[in-house]
Amino acid sequence: MKKNVLCLLFLAATVHFAQDHSLEASPENLKQTVEYLASPELTGRLAGSEGYNIASEFAAGKMKDYGLLPLFDDGYFQRFNLESNKINSASLLITTQAGKVKSYNVGDGFVCRGFTGRGKVEGETVFAGYGISMPESGYDDYSGLDVKGKIVIIFKYNPAWSIEGIKFPPGTPRQKSKTANAKGALGIIMVSLPNDKNPQKTIGSVMAGEGEQLIDFPQIHADIDLVNDLLEGCGYDLKTLQTIIDSTKKPFPVGLQSRAMINVDSEYFPDALSQNIAGMIRGNDPILQNQYIILGAHLDHVGKQGDIYFPGANDNASGSAALLEAAKILSGNKSLKRSVIFVLFTAEESGLFGSDYFAAHLPVDTSSIVAMINMDCIGHGDSLQIGGGKSSNGLWSVISKLDSESDNIMVSSTWAGGGADSEPFFRAGLPTAYFVTTKSYTHLHCLTDTPETLNYDLLSRITSLAARTVQHLAAASSLPVLKTGGSR
């Protein structure tokens, strides 16, 4: 009898180990997927572009291979229209006050804003501080400054300080460009804040803000050193100018003797077609299969400009690869009572448009969703942090316990709310968890966000944790309250 008991215990341990092993992600699979998604063929996966469409077909093909059920009339694709901007080429020529001429190609000294207008413009340069014109607040960088027929240099972001309780809006590229254009400027050169501890590099970005597209108004983001060349001879550098403005809270415009010529060839598409990609594993319980766990990640990145493209390996080929690997791992799992939806979002980079659209046009009833887990930038760094723990603390605790029983890769810090593509689901009242690595943004939106910079051991562990979490939520007969102040 004792021998039989020992055999049963050994068998139980073996089965338990085999089940855990079945939820382990393959670093090699993840690496192969990341390398493909970040390859030149996909040209940076800009929403609305051919590169993104190729990536979408690839992802849908994987979902089909894994036996996921399509959720839409158009199979795995949930299509909708959005704006997109194709940048065919861009160059910059500057002439300093001393007559020194320097030429730059895109990616070398400057990049375009993702929704730059087209055109070849040339003129004198002027420095207009933060590019704010709010005379009602008592602050106007353009007061007394003639910018007509000139190219305006401004700080990319608005100041953190306020004037007599009036706080400035975030200052989007469109808002700043609209202001400069209305004053008669020909184009705009944005520059990062030089007094920041780590001034932002020139990055690829399609976050433009609300408003009308300025078709013929070029917008670029230039290096601090390049802009200091344009300031040469005026008596100030960028650090000094920012210090003066921030300390006095008053505009300090400067007319310059330098010139710039910006040449951008771009094509704007106000109604480009793009798509979310989603598939489902149907749960095996006749009642609980009508409850759903959503695992999401965004597939898009910021595209290409001329001969350069932004690979987006960490952002977010890493999360996309993890989602597809989790789908593969869970597709044959027989313990899933609830159904699991796997969704790759479009247009996160331009403002969460894909996840907003999905959350507003869910293929299932919102009240039937148990939780939403999002993965974004999970391949570079040294550990995992999970956002949403202060509002979806029950869900956070479930994930933390699963992690403590396996790889211990989570840090204890978290925050309230959603974040990234989990945000629309949090606003809908759902429990959410946002997976992102610590120290994740070293190469954010840079040309250096390549597959070689990823930690594939960490990525595989995070993928495994996501799969274990989904399996736990889907397999449990009953679940604890997952969200503070809610029933889920």
C-alpha cells in the first residue's frame, strides 16, 4: 500500500511538472518572431502602411495555425479607417551666421515628426521659446516676434510650470505647428529640452494630437547640437535660453542670422484602412465559456522615413511575439473553462486608436469580460513591473502569487489605472494589468530598437507568466474580486 501511495505521489508530481512545462515559452520562437516583425521588409509597421498589413497577415496566419477561432465578419481582422502619413524623403540644409553650410539626411541630426507636412521651404530662423501663444494667460512667445516667411525653432514640450494658476496644455506637434503657421512661419524645427537630466533623443513618433493636418507645413525634430549651430553668434545656447525662460516665466524670443532649408516629400492619407487582429480559444465549460479573458499587445510601430526605418523590436514586436507564443502554448490546453481572446492592436503609437476601437466594438458583451492583460515593451530590461495593481489589486495579487511560485521576475512597484492599450478597458470598468519591463525605454522610438538589444530569457519568462496567468483565470471554477470597487 505504501509503495502504491508513493507511486501515486510521484505520478502526481510528474503530471504537475509536465503541466507547468507545457506553459513555458520558447526563447527561440520569440526571437524568430521579433526578428521578422522588426525586419526591413515590414518597414516599421506603421498603421495604415503596407508593412503593417504584411505583419497583420503574418499574425492572422499564426492564429489560424494555432486553431484560434476568428471573431469578425472579416475573419481575424477588425478593420476601420484612420489617418496615416507616408514620408518618402527628407533633408535639411543649414547655414550658420558665420556662413558655414551643413547638410543632413533624415536620421542623421534630425527626424521628421510622423505627421509632418510636405514641401521645400527655406528662410531665416527665429527662436520662439516654447512656441506658445496664449496672450490671455499673459504668456506669448510670439509677442513682438516677426516669423512671417521664416522657420521657427521651438522646444518640443511645453513647460511644467504655470502662470498664476494657469497651466499650459501638453503642447502637441499639431497645436504648436498650427500656431506657428498662423503667424506666417514656413516650417518648424522642434528640439528637446536641453536642461532635462537626460534630454530626449530625436525619436520617431506619430503622436500628433488632435486637429487638422497641415499638408504643406514641414515639421522636424532636430538634435540639440544641430540647433545650437543655428544659434551660433546670437549670444546664447539652448541651455541658457531655457534657463532664462524657466526662471523668469517670461518669453525670450531671439531673431537669428542663420538659415535653414527643409525639404520633405510626404503623402497624407486621411482615411487609410488598418485593422486589429484577434482570435479566440473557446473554453470547454458550457457555462463559463461565455466569460472571457483578453490578452492584448499592439502590433504597430512608427514606420519609416526615407531610407531609414524604426525597427520597434521592444516596442512592440516583443509584446506581439509574446502574445502569439502564448496563443500557441494555450491552444492545446484542456483546462480552460473560460474563453480567451488574443488581440493585436493597430495605431497604439498615434493615440490608442486600435484598442479604443476594439473596446468600443467588442465582439462579446463587456459584462462577460473577466480581465484584460496588456503587454507592451517587455523585451528590454531586467525585471517586470505590472501596472494597474492599485486599482485591480486582486488581479495583481493573482499574478504576483503565480510569479512567486515560478521565476520571481516581478518588482513590487505598481500604479493605479490602466496604461497603454489597457487604458480603454480600464475606463470601461474592467480589471486590467499592464506588463512592461523595468528600464525598458533605453531605445524607445530610436533606430537602435533592434532585436539584438532584447533579453530573450526575460522575454520568455514574462511570456510564460502571462500564459500561466491566463490559464489560471480561465481554468478556475471561481475567482476572487479582481478590481477594487468592482465585482470582477
